[in-house]
Amino acid sequence: MKQSLDRIFKAYDIRGIYPDELDEDIAYRIGYATAKQLGGEILVGRDMRLSSDKLFSALTRGIIDSGSDAIDCGLVSTDALYFGVGRFSLPGGVMITASHNPPEYNGFKICGREATPMSGASGLPEIKQMVSKGGFPKSKHPGKIRQIDLLAPYIEHILSFIEREKIAPLRILVDAGNGMAGKVVPLLFEHLPCRLTGMYFELDGSFPHHLANPIASENTAELRRRVVEERFDLGAAFDGDADRVFLVDERGELVGGDMLLALILKGILQKNPGATVVYNLICSRVVPELIEKYGGVPIRSRVGHAFIKPLMRKHNAIIGGEHSGHFYFRNNYFADSGLIALAVALEVISKEKKPLSELISEFKRYYRSGEINSRVSDQRGKMKEVEQEFLKKGFKVEKLDGVSVIGNDVWFNLRPSNTEPLLRLNVEGKTKELVDRTTEEVIRILKR
């Protein structure tokens, strides 16, 4: 049992291949342990994966056997579940999903009160220990399962972030990838004047067309092509549980997560002057520059929601963003929501009355390598080698997350993967030549 649990308990969630690594027995134990850990009613949602219904039955059985009630909110997006936990002041929630992973995977995203995330640093180790120990006596007063409709109030909540009368009748193509966006996106656009065209809105956990993983360029190829050929104003792609979003401009170019953050910053800071904004250290340097330009206070964070959300709470930040397409909002219980990010972006684009490509071009001040993954056996050792080489050249070094090497004209971050023997490299600089040369130098060190 311990070995299998080590494989599925990750840094930010629980995830594995069904039923080889994660099955109904483990789901039951996780439900029981989560209820004991959180102590009270647990909101449970699920995505459209082929194993989600079976895992839901097992998980909720564990919750009610522990003596707690399970609240079934049905097929929802992960961000809707976070909203429900916050709105109804519940002790916590569990979302059954494997996000962007292939169809054979499934898992659980668990949050506590006010949608506070559970992670490998807090909450998940305790649940893991209870699951491993076994011994789950049925309560003399078992709980019950009751149902709740989350999506109607959630859509109203999303609309509260924008002035809907300011939204222009933009033509937008949305690729749901057969994921949960196919259910929630149409509900939002019923209230907007935009002309929505959907791609793969049918819920299908086998992902018959492509994986619901917008970071991989092959999964947005058709969306990017159609936006250009059919002359849409923009496109949007969601991941499987619809908590992340990426935009595509009218030229078919994918807009990075940090560039989308840059786009929506101006509007948010105009409405909230002097507010704090949290961004992860992989984001372009243009993000903190824009935050200061618009009168905000930038706060740099490690990568991942388990670090960004607590930092946002500490500084009462209005918004947080990551290069990976996660956007967090103070008025959304500091939780992430791709749908809120899309709605706010539509308002900005409408007000600016410029094509998306033109708006984004204003933020492209630097050249970037993109994320480059290198397989290494000794992550710490290689990071130390890179650090020493660049210290000799007069660069500054920071160790907030992995190692960040900072020069006047070029800078980069090298950090280890949480799940694989990989080092992830992101380089940015003032010239393409500097970025290319620095990238080659780091990779040379990693390969020797």
C-alpha cells in the first residue's frame, strides 16, 4: 500500500492511473480520511472521466461512513467546486479529476475551508497517513448524501467580475477538448453578447479528438488554424477540468499565461488602485514592470497554487497569475478560475477596441526560450554546477524556487520537476542572441 500511495500522492493533489494505481478501495479510504481531517460536510464534484462516477461512489461512501455528510454538486469544473466551498462556508471539498492527463488517469484535488488548498506541504501527508494505516470503523451515525446546484450561482458570481454591458459582440471560438468547459462555458455566454462557437463541447472522458491539455501545441493546432481561417476575433482553450485557460489571437498565435495576466492587469488595477498582485517567477519580467506601471505592488512567488494562494492571502492580493494558465482572484476566495480570467479578458479587449494581437504585442519586450526540459539523474548537483558557473561570470543568484540566475540583460530560472527526474529551464533576455547563447550554455552544463 505505501509504495502505491507514494506514486499517487503528488505535490498538489492525488493522481494516478485507474485502476492500477488508484481504485475504489483507495478512493473510499481517501473519502473517509478527508472527512476526518476536515471535520464536517464535504462538497464533492467530478469531471467527465470514464472512471469518475465509480470513484465518486466509493469516495462518498467513505465520507458518510465516517459520520460526515457528502454534498454532491455533480459534473462541474474544478473552479466551480472551489467557489462552492467558499460560498457555502463548507469545511472542504474534493474534486474528482486528473485535469489535463490522458484518459487512463484520475485523481482528487482537495481543499479546506474557504477553498484553501491541501498539498504535500499541508493536509495531504495527514490524509496519506490515515489511508495507509487502515482501520475505518463505520460511524454509529452515518452521514447522508445530498445534492446541490452550483453552476447557476457560479455563473452569476463570474458575471460580478465584469461590466457585461461593456462586452462587445466578439466572435470567439472555444475548444473544450471534450472536457468540463463544454458544460460551463455555454452557461456563461448565455449572458454575454459574444457570438460563441464551440469545439468538442461533448463531455467525453476518452478524449477522442485530442487531450485537454492546451500547453502542448499539438492540442491547440486545430483551434489556431480555425481562428485564422474562419476569422474569429479570438480563440480560447481549456484543460480537462476547465480551471485553466489559454487564449489564441486573431492571427492564430497562442497567448502565454503570463501575457494573459499582463492583459487583464490594467483593467483590474484601474478598478483597484494600489492593489497587490502575485505572480510566479517563471512569468516574464514584463509582468512586474506592468504591475508597477499601473500603480500596483508586485509580489514574486514560487510556482504552484499551494504557494501562490497563501501568499495572496497574506498580502490580500487582488489577483495572482502563473505562466501555466492559472489565475487566482481575491474575490473568488483566492482560488483559481479560467472562466473568470476569460470574462475579464473579454471586457479588456472590448474596452480597448483593438485586436488581441495588437494588445499583446505591447507586452512583448523581451525574447524567451520557452520551457525546456532536460532529464538529469542528479537535480541538485546540476543546479549547483549551473549556479557556480554563472556566479563566476558576475550573475546574481536567487533560490526562491530552484535557482534563478539574474544578469542585467539576460536571466533564467532552473527548477526541478515535482514528479519526474527533470530540470525545467526558462530563459528571458533583451536580445535573441543572448537568450540563445545562455540557453545553449546551460544545456551544455546539464549534459556533461
